[in-house]
Amino acid sequence: MQMRISAIFALVGTVEGHGAVVTPPPRNAVDKDLAPWNGPVPAHPPSVESATGWCPVAGKDGKPSGQNGQSCFWFSNGCAIGCKTCDGSSRGPIPWGPFKNDSFWDRKFNLCPVGCANSTQVAGKTTSKICDPKLRTVNTAVECHSKDDWYEFSPWRAPGSAPVFDSCGMAAGHPPPTPKQNFGGLYVNTTHAKVGDKGTEVLPKAPSGTVWTVGTAYEVTWTIEANHGGGYSYRLAPANGPLNEETFGKIPLSFVGQQGLRWDGGPAHGGKELFFNATYATGDLVVPAGSMWAKNPIPRNDGVTGQGYPIAPGCDALWGNESKAKCSGAGDGSSACDTLAIVDKVMIPKNIVPGEYVLGWRWDCEESNQIWQSCSDVTIKA
């Protein structure tokens, strides 16, 4: 079966959207002390679909490091807007795949049509709210809600509304056993965690040494191992919990300043960085209403649907002939983006009670029905 899946992925390209927070260091990096992640990163890290996936990031010296362990394998699979629960097995639409029968490669995944037990949809209404092409990240040229709007029910189309298995992610994105179509990569069971474990239940507190002051903005970063477009948000919850969507939703964080991309640890380590104005979704487009979500600045590989391979703003001037490999979601299997981090600044609210908190990060994908999450321990002082 694994050979069959590998053959399919060879046809459709890199399709899994693995990502994780880098700073502050996440609890999800629990395996960083184990082999092979505590050793050198291979020149060409194995695919996330291999028996030993990697989540390489820029280390303290700016070079590829395994310090994030398997953090990019903590997520929820098969989660669509309008659903009450995730199914753990449905990747979402692959509109350019082989169409021998539409039951296997569906062009538009509505996992919870009106009338089914898992649906929150209301007849005559759509749950999709993100329609502005400037906010969408894939297949943006088509009319919203049209027949060819394949990603209408993907999480990013109503940020924050799709359900998740766990607010700190689930190892491998699904409960055991591993489904025949293992969309989400092969999480390696270790002494710390195994497939189907919920992050809030098995990941221990991991003091990061991060201390923030109320009313101040701080840098946070995350990285993409393979891209699915969409967008993300940061939020806080008291460390004593409960660490769930309701609690995290009470303290959403606002973005300030510019968004950035940083390669090889940035100029301090001989690398590069690039900053630009971000695109945000807020108001009644998102959940909770009025929270702030940043559009993923790395465009999704959409070469088959006619958009080509768009790249992040300003990358052409910075990288020239290397811009496609360094700045796009081309997913060519190279290690060109192993040290690329997405950089933001978030504001710590002035009225927050000082204490121990967990920084939650949620990435709602658009090109798949998948949601990646990370949790980092931070201390907030007056």
C-alpha cells in the first residue's frame, strides 16, 4: 500500500502541508533529543511521506538543524468548515489528480453536506467566507462558490471555524490505526509520543526561557516543510488550561509591523531576510470574530490549475534565478527551503494577567482539509 501511495504522490507532487512554530520552541519538538533528529540533518532530508520524516529548521548557527524533532507532524486531518468533527482520513480536493472515479479523487470536498449527522451547515447557505482573491492562496482566479471553486470547504475559507482533534495537534493527524491512504506523513512512534496521541495530553511543559512583557510586541517564527497555502493565527491560554479552542479563543493576538521571510538564520549568520506588508483576515470572516489571521506569504504550488508558480513578494529581486526554489510552494523535493522561517511580530495585550501561558499557533490550510498546530510555553510579566 505504501508503494501505491508513493506512486500516486509522484504524480501529483508534494501535497502535504507540514509546518510548525520555531520560536518560541514548541512542546511538539519533544523528540529532538532522540536519534536521528539529535544528529546532523541529511543533505536531502527524507520526504514527510517516508518512514522517518524530518522537520528541519535553521539552528543557532543558521544551518539546518533537527532541533524541532517531529514538530511538523502534529495536526488534524480531514477537517472541513461546516463539520462538527474531523474524519482523520480525507486529505481534501486534488483537482488535477487522475479521475478514474470521482469517489477517490473528488474535485470538491464537502465532508459534511446539509443533512448529515456531522454537519453544521444550513440549507441555502454556505459556510465559506473568504472569497476575496487577495485573501485566497490557491485557485484564486475562479468565482467563489462556483463549480470550479474546489477549495470552498477548506479550513482557510472560514479561518478558525473548522474543528480540530486537539489544540496542540495530534501525532500524524489521525487516531490509530493508520488509514490506507495516509495523508499526513508517517509519524515515527518514540518513547515520547505515538500516532494518535493528543498534544495537550502527552506533550509535557517545555520551559523555553521566553519571557514577554505586557503591552509589548515580540517576534515569533514558524516554518513550512511542505505547503498548502491558507493562513494562521497566534493566541494565548493560561498554562493551567484547559488548552482547547474555547480557551485559546479568548486571547487572540494581534500582528504588528511587517511580515518577513528569513533564510539561514538571517544576516547574523550570513543568511538573508525580506520584510513586506502582510495580508490579514479579520472581522466577521474569522473565528473568533475580530481575531487576526495572517495570509500565508508563501504561495501554494498551483502550476496545474493555471496560476503557475507565484512567489513571495520581493523575492525576485532578492534571489534572482533562485527565487522559485527559495520563495515559492513549488515543492520540488529539494532542501532549498530547509532553513526558511516565516517571521511575524505579535502584541501581548496590556490587560493580560501576568503568569505562565501557552502560545498556541494554528495554520488553517486552503489546498487541503488539514490544520497544523503548535504549543509553546512562555512567561508573561507585568
